[in-house]
Amino acid sequence: MTLPPCLVDTHCHLEPQYFPNGADEVVARAETSGVRGLVVIGVGEDLSPARDAVALAARMPRVGAAVGVHPHDALTWTQALHDELASLAAKPEVVAIGEIGLDYHYERSPRDAQRAVFVRLVALAKTLGKPIVIHTREAAADTLDVLEAEGARDVGGVIHCFSEDKAFATRALDLGFDLSFSGIVTFKNARSVQEVAEWAPIDRILVETDSPYLAPVPLRGKPCEPAYIVHTARRVAELRGTTLEAVAAATTANAERRFRMAFVG
Ligand SMILES: [Zn+2]
Ligand SMILES: [Zn+2]
């Protein structure tokens, strides 16, 4: 039997609303499929997803947590929430601040509120010296402008669920941000994302599921979970004309370096 590849899912949401039987069995299924590490994102209308992500990471050695305020929830930000978030974020099991950023597609919070919260959380990441996980949708120019103006380069991070073009990728890489590919890279109509996956430096790419969303082909349309990451990594390998094992080794090493965490071993 060939061993499954050793992959890190750098972005998943495992809250009970998505996985009512709990995160443990999701992590167990992922491990059987060759997933050796996970970064669990804790964002929501309040801090309970952040607290859950931190508790899971504290319990499981190959799980890291990222905590933040999603741009959708910018209107729920208060100073009191920020203070508790800051103390959660300082814990050693929190490997990144995120996901934070701008979402002008859904615009569930007004753009001004999104930008204000984004700026505050970039500052928090810099205070703590932790990398940033960026969510950006139909807000490319403003996202890059905030990262530049607020000196996000000092800590760098990840553009999660990369769905922009080569020009955006070039600026993001220059700002110290790696590119994380989700199931989108397996979709037929995602040519510009595929071009970036072909071209980006091998030491600057990551893979993620963004579970429970965006299940990769051939599982598209199903609820996604970290066990499916192998399909995304395989597609990235095909696009680059290399092997799944090579992409697994590179993206896992990149994840360990970016999140300063040992997922393997
Ligand atoms: Zn996102
Ligand atoms: Zn997410």
C-alpha cells in the first residue's frame, strides 16, 4: 500500500454548525487521508468560534488556530470583543490572525466598517508578531492598499482561497504574502487562478479546503472537509507538471515556515 501524501490544510472551519458530530472525527478522517496538519479558523458573529478553535488547537498537537474578525462581521466589532480577541490571539496555539480583510461582494458590513476593523487587526498581528490570513473578495485594490499602508509586510501572511489574477499575486508576494489555493483551482472555469498556480514560486504556495465550502472536483457541491485537500494538491501538481508528492512536500514545508509550527513528526 502506498502511503497517502503528507499535506497541511491551511484553512478550514470546523464549527458545530457545519460538523454537528464534532471536530474530532473530521480531524481523524483527514489524518487517514494523509492530512498531517490543519489550521482551524475561528471567526463568527461572536468569539465562540475563536474560543473553540483555540481549545481544539490546545488539545491537538498538529492543529493550529487562527482568530480574527471576518469582514462579514465587521459591524459586530466592539472594543470589548477586541480586548478578548487580543488575549486569545496571544496564546501559543494561535498561529495567525485571521481571517481578516475585505468582502465587497456580499458587503454584509459597510465598507468603511470593514476597513476600520481590518486596520485594527493588522495592527494586532504586528503587535503580536504573528502572520495574517487574508480574505479578499471583489476588493483587490483596497486590500492591497491597506496591507501596504499598515505595514503588513512586517509580519506577512497568506492570501487565503486565492481567486485573483497574476497582477494581484505579484503585489501580494512582494508584500510577503503566500498564496493559498482552494478547491477553486480544480474548477474548469478558473483559468486565471490556474495560471497563478502554474506560475507562482513553489516556496510561496499553500493548499486549503476552506471547509465546509468549495469542495474540489470530483466532490464539488458536497460539504467540504479537510480530507478532500488531496484533490486540490493533485490539481496544483498537474498544472505545474510535477508530482503530488512534490507539491505535498513543498506546501507542507511552506506551511510550517509560515505558521512557525511543526505539523509533521
Ligand atoms: Zn474567506
Ligand atoms: Zn474561511
